[in-house]
Amino acid sequence: MNLLERELHYPLGDQLPAPGETIEVAPGVRWIRMRLPFALDHINLWLLRDRIDGREGWSVVDCCISRPEAQQQWEQIFETQLQGLPILRVIVTHMHPDHIGLAHWLCERWQAPLWISSTDYHVARVLSTAGDTLAGGEAAAAFFAAHGLADPEALATLRARTSYYANMVPSVPDRFVRMMDGDVLDIGGRAWRCIAGYGHAPEHIALYCEELNALLGGDMMLPRISTNVSVHAGEPEANPLRLFLTSLERYRELPEDALGLPAHGKPFHGIHTRVRQLQDHHRDRLAELLAACTQRPHTAAEALPILFKRALDLHQMTFAMGETIAHLHLLWFSGQLQRRLGEDGVYRFGV
Ligand SMILES: [Zn+2]
């Protein structure tokens, strides 16, 4: 447990649901934990006891990536954890592969509708069918090269990377039900309010239930790791860190003793503390970058080691580049730094 985590409280301690099993964390809310084949090695999914059109069953929140191992873990859940009832609805917090990957399979298998924000639904569909034109190898390599990535081997590897998203999200259901900020979902007779969040995904939806005082925070409110906030090739002029920091303020409106149910990590108390930690974290990093770029102009590639001190593999490096650009963009859009395009076609940020 790191120092910041000590300021939070984990009501279940080190208890984790075993593969194929669930733990009830609030009345009618069951925690599923599935393995992921990444550095981020798991995702939390949730079963909510539900009743729709007079039918008893369950809503699921988030799906895991499309892989046979994940389907097998779901099959075990279906057999032993549903009390013989069907899945009635598939709720997806946002379009990242670990959240939406198996939505097509779950919706098809249970003839259940997909509930998601409109923005994330459409972005997922585009990426799953035509992802390479928007964010594929060539586009990503050109984007990172314009931000100072010069290593020919890294650029060649990036160029060769295709179907990255479609590989984990081979298809997206043909229809969806739209969730928007402020909408209230009736889930098994309880009201869950949608809280939109920006900067991590196009339109992430978290759900808060006042009766249970519980927040399904998705990736917007994580206790241990800081949410990835990146600029991507598909939207190269974005300012996602400003959006993320503004979105975090919404979680201050919730009671401090609300139970946080995150997509990664363990259920926790201390949402306000976590908001402050994340704001401090980004404020410190922005200050470090501003100091360095004030001394002399930096490309994102040059600024990256200021934020990421450890050695990174190519996959981690692409995330780190996206995050570094997000921090530089916030400083640029707020007028603290200027951006200049050099003769070499590379952007530099300075005063
Ligand atoms: Zn995510």
C-alpha cells in the first residue's frame, strides 16, 4: 500500500472475489473481478439485482475484453452467481476495450440491451470497424513524431500496429440506450444517477445510488492508480486534462462517506480525499513541466522523462507520450506556455 492509499479506507480489507465468484458489497450489488493480460492485470465488473418490464434478473456494469478466458469466467458467473435469473441489461461506463469488449457477446447471448453514452457508443463503433484510419499505426506514428519521438525502431513498430482496438472489441451491438449526465436509472427499484466525466474517455458515465450511498466510478474515480488522461492521434488538439480536472469536481458533491466501487482496485471510502490527491498529483506534475519548459522549450518526447522516471516499453511509452502531451496542452491552452512548430516539423512548448 502506498502512502496516499493509507489516507483511504478499504472496508473489505484485502478480500477479493475469486475467479467465477462474486462478493456482495451493498444490498443487490455484487463485485466480479476478472483477470486482464496487461500490466493492469484485472478489472472489476458489477452485477446489480434488477427488474425490467416485470422480469427479475440482473444488470451488469462493464464487460471485460473479448477473449475466450473472459468468456469462460463469465460462464462460471452465469452458472453459479445469478440465482437462476437472466442478465436483463448491459451497462457500459465507457468505450475502452476492458469495459466494452464483450458487450456484443453479452447482449447477444442474453438478448439484453446495451446502455452507454451516445458519444462512447459511436466512438466504439468507429474504432471497432475503421479504427486504423482514425488511430492506427500510421496516424499514431505521425502524431508522436510531430511531438518529438525520433527513434526509428519505435516509429516502425508503431506504424506496423494495426487493428489494436478491434482486436479486443471485434464488434459493438447494433443498438443502444443512451445514458446522459443527470439521467436516473431505475435498477431493481433503486435510483442510480448518471454522472458524466470527461478527459479519460469521450463521455464516461459513473453511477451513484443515494439509497445505498454507493458510486460505480468506472475509471474516473480509482483509488490506487491515477486515471489515464491522454491526447490521441484522432483528436490531436484536445485538452483532456482540463476536462478531467473539471469532471473530478463533480465527485465532491457526493457524501464523503460514499462507498467507491472502482473499475480497478478495491472498494474504498474517501472519495473527497481521492479527488484532492489526484488534483495535487496533476498540479505537481504541471509545475515540474512548467519549470522545465520555462528554462528552455521542450518537445513532449523531451518532457516525458520529467513525468515518467522509470524505463518504459513501447506500449507504456505511447501512454506516457499521450499523458505528457495532455499536461503540455493544459499549460498551452491556459496561456502559461506557447507552442511553436519547428523547421523540423516538431512541436516545442516554451515561454
Ligand atoms: Zn478506461
